[in-house]
Amino acid sequence: MPEYLLKIRRYDPHSGRAAYWDEHAVELGERNSVLDAILKIRDEVDGSVGIRCSCQQAICGSCGVRMNGKPGLACNTHLEDAAARPHGTGWNPGDGVGLTADGSGRGDTTPSNVIEVEPMGNMPVIRDLIVDMDAVHWKKIQRVTPYLINKEPIPEREYIVPHENMVDVTQTMACIQCGACVSDCLSMEIDPGFIGPAALAKAYRFVGDPRDAEHRERLQDIAEDPHGMYDCTHCFNCIDACPKGVAPMSQIMRLRRRAGSDEKIVDRNNGERHEDSFVTLVRDYGLLHEAELLPRSFGGNSWFGKFHPDAGKVLLKSLPSIIPAVLKGKVSIKGAMFGHKIDQSDLGAVQKIYSKVEGRPQRVELNLYVSGVDDEPPPSEPGASSTSTAGDAQTSGVAAAPADKSPTFGGPEEGTPSESSESESA
Amino acid sequence: MKVAYWPGCVSRGFTPELHGSMAKVAPLLDIELVQLDRAACCGAGVIAEHNQELADTLNARTFALAQQVQGAELMMNICSTCQGAQSECQERLDASGDYRSQINANLADEGLSYERGLTNKNLLWLLVEEIGLDTLRAKVKRPLSGLRVGPFYGCYIVRPVDRLGIDSERPRDRYMHMVIEALGGTVIDYAGVYKCCGFPIITMNMDASLKMAGRHVGDAIDAHADCLVVPCPLCHLNLDLQQPLAAKQVGRELGLPILHLPQLLGLALGLDPKDLGMSKHVVKPTSVIDWSASVVAGAPA
């Protein structure tokens, strides 16, 4: 059996001692889990190692830790996979490629049997590998009203929810509340007030549920919060961190789509104006007209947006950047005034696409988590980009987004559910 | 090699030095650029957030135009955000024949159609996978000796790893490290290598956005980097154009030059810094780097 060197980050805030690395050599199979190794150390060597765990089957979500810098569940991460991760940054082993001999590159000298196990990030440490989920994760989950608010009147029998609607929220329901996404959220790292990926994914679970009575209020709440859904930076860390394929960032994008396009919620954080201005500018120019985007996001989506006091304020604040950019010829006055455009014939074609797509009564969306990937032979061209296989494939083909624009829930007393509907008890 | 070249919007707008330096560097690397002038913005994830079908159709149109370029081996971009946004659309288009047909129907008026399986690579990937580091090394005229370069990957080109095809066979999350070394430079490791520049939320939460930029630049300075190199013009906007504001936000002096990838290549391949648009940066690289025989740090300001 191979030997792994586990370096466990130990810390007891009450001890007065600084955090330190505790090293243990463990003999276990490559396909044993990191949790197996930690528990072996705790059982056989040092009973004081603090780790929270229960089911050991990736169901309970208790054993979230960072392994070689990446968050995940200790119970479903094989030792060989954890050891193959780099140390600190990136996803690939530090095999010396591109790393210099002066020791600046972490990972170049680290043997591949070393696994550094640390507590998750963005949450205070209670002891060793145990973080305070109450202080951050659960507080944020509670922030988004994580329960169904019934539509009135409550029917005498169960609510009937169309199958498509339940499938739509299945992805967020797969969350096991392990906190791995919270651990590595780059927006939360800068702004601890950010509601964060897990709680926002939870919010979509109810915004996408036709039985819930307060979709608009929920959306308005997280749109208007100065640390709300528009503070997600699209860093994709939560998508890679999640052991269950929830893709919290994709749920945040769907929340924004529902808030901006369906509910027309104009928030004080410029989220809706930014999106609306971006989409409009590409329609009008074919390319992004950057100089218009900033003032319109603050002042409103029209050419006159720049004359709004809020736009004036931000332009004034940005002068330390704008002045050198203009002086150095990075940005020309003409470019800033008129932007750049594609040819008229192509612009016409782009605008036709806009009319066609935006004119549909219901948006067309494909969620690969739900649809899976077609079983087609691989493309013939060499080096073609690979497509990842999505989670559980349940249906195939094109799915019209069920909960968008025209929620299909009728309720038992309001309409007859379609033949494909499944019952879900509320 | 001949490529269908998608420069993106920002490289022709607020970072003209990126598009310009790419044009200068391409012939030295034997890359023939056939520019996709007719294509529209990739949407940067924002159009997809507004309407997925719209973003997928606009990008399918770009892919279809790329596939019409006679003799082109693949499509190349110089913007991580374009790479990420286009890879996301392509993942959906390639995953489902029914969906692809529906999107292609939106392009029928122009007689365009996207065929599954386009190869779309950022310049960084093309350098390592198509040109090769040995070839690149052989072309170096002015090695970056002693220049301490921090790679700043940002988000869209390294995550999600499955979609972007990153694995041990194609360690695309280490390519900038490899390229910097191939050009003779020294790689600097610092906390921000794979973090977000903050640009996507600059209009929604300017303080947080600038704090991200300021923190990463500050971390790189603390690790004694002479400059950062970025594969994305949007990262460049937050790290260079906004650096004066970011410095205020984090309450410390910064002043770290930020180079576009083609600029770093151009320097090593012997081009004049001015021709590479270095004088257009807000943080002037020419004040901290001596360009004479080899590119080294520490020249008097």
C-alpha cells in the first residue's frame, strides 16, 4: 500500500498557540478517501485531531475541507486524487514545469504523496478542520428565507407541480450544504457580507418553484441587497468546488435573468441597468461600446444616461483613470464618443436575431445538468474542445425553461396538469 | 498556421494595444490572422445571463463564420472572457443536436450554420499546443533575463476545468508559467495567480471590485514581481486602467506594470516596446524595465 504524508493544519483558538502543521505518514490504498486517512490518524495516533464527519458517503455534507488548496468533501476524495492536486494554486500537479528553482513556485519540490488538509476558507475556525458553519454558511442560508411560502388559498389536497418545474429546481435541491462553494467564493473573500453561492442557489430553489407565492419579493430582496446577487463576479470557483454539480453560479445567473428580464426589477446596485445596457449596446453596435456602458449602468440605459447625476458622480470618481487613459492615447475622444461598430449588413443580421429570439413568448434554455449530452460520435477535427458530461441525465433534447416568463403551475383548482406532470406534495 | 482570428471587443476598444501587439507578433510566430470582422460580441456572460438563446446564437454565428474561413486550422481568440463565454455556448451547442438545429435555424436567413466540433483556442493555448515551447524558445531574440513576471490567469480561462479541457494531459492552468519560462523570465508565485480581477462587478460594487484588483497587485508587489502578464483585456482594465483607483481603495502605493500576453511575447521576440503599445498603459512599463539587450528589471525611472 502506498504511503501518504498528511499535513493537517492544527489550530485551537483557545490555546493561545498559533496554527501549525501536524505531519503524519499513513499507509492506505490510493482509492481510500482523505477522510479514511484522517480518521486513521485520529484513531491510532492522535485522538485530538478535530474533524466533523458523519455519513462518509457524500450525503451529509459534514466533512468539507481544503485538500491541497481545493475545497471538497474529505469522504469522497480519493487519496491519489488529492495528492495529484497542486499545492496552493491551480489544479495541476506542480511537476516543475514552468516553475523556477529559486523556490518561488510552490509545488515544484513537493513530492506527490503529500496532502495538505486545511479547514475551509471564508469561515472562522472552531478547531483544526472544523469551521463555524453557523457564523457564515447557515446565517446566509437563513438570510434568503429558505422555506416555501404557500400560495393562498391553500388547496384541500396536494399541490400538483408539473414535472418540468420540479426538474428545473432539481439541480439546486442536490445541494448538501457542505459549504465547499462558500469556502472558495472570491467575492466573499473580499466582501464577507456577500450572500454567497450556497444561499443564492437556495434562493433559486424557491424562485423556481411554482408553489411559492413570493417570487418577486424574493428576487427584489436579493437584487436590492448591497451584498446581493449582483456581487457575484463569475469566477466559477463555486462550480468547480461543488461535489454535487449544483453549479451555484449558474443559479445566480438564472436569478438575475428572472429578476431583470421577467420581473423588470430595477435595483439600486445597477445590476439590471448594467445587463440591460450591455445587451442594448451590442444590439446597436454589434460590439460592446465600453465608454457608454459605465455611465448607462449608473444613469440609465439611453444615450442621455451619462447626464444623470449618478453617472456624473462615477465619471468624476473615475477621473484618475480616465485622464491618463486619454492622455496616453489608450482611449481616444472619438472612440469614447462613437464606439466601434460592425458593418451595417452584419449589424442588420444581428438585430434580426435579437428580434427573433427576444420576440419568443417563452425563452429557450438548455441545462446540461438536466438534459445530459447527446450520444454522438466525437467531432472529427483534432483538438476539438471537450464537452463535460453533465450530472444525472433525465431527459434529452431542448428544454423550454419551465419556470420562466410563464410559470406553468396552475394548482389543482386552477387548471388541469399536463399528462407528463408528476405530483409533489407540499 | 492560418487561424480564424476573433479579437473581441475590448482589444479594439479600451485596450487597443492588445489587438495592435497581436498583429505585430503574429508574423514572428508564423500565425496568419484572418480577422472575423463580421462577428458580434461574445456577450461576456452578460448576454447569456439575460437570454441564453441569444448569446448562443450570436456565438454560433461567430463559429459559423470561423468555419467558413478557407484553410484555417482553428479559431483563435486573445481574450479569456471570450474564451470562457464562447466555450460555455459551444458546450451546449455540441451537447445537443436538437438544440444546435434550433440555434442554427436562427442563422438560416444569412445562410450560416454551425457544425459541431469547432476548435477555439486562446492565444495562450495555441502557443503551447500548436506552436510548441521549443519553437517559441528558438525564436527568442531578447530573453526576459531577470524579469520577474507574475502570471495572472483570471477566471474565464481556468474555470470550470472540465469545460475548458484542463487536465494532466493539457495543464492549461500552468501554460503562462511555461511561456514565461520559455521566454527566459522568472515566474513569480503570489496569492492572486488564479483569482478574480474584480472587473465584472465594477459597476455593481465598485469598492469590492477595486479592492480585488488592488489586493492582487499588492500581493504581486510583495512577492517582488516586476510586472504581471494577463491573457484577458478585461483583467487588464481593472489591474492597469483602474490601478490608480485600486491603490486608493486598498490604501497603499501600487504602480505595477501589467502586460498583455502578446506584449510579453513581442518583447522577447525583439520588438520595440513602443510598437507593442507599451506607452498606452496607465502604469507605464517603460519606467521600470530596461529594454536594451535583454529585458531586465530595475532601470531608473
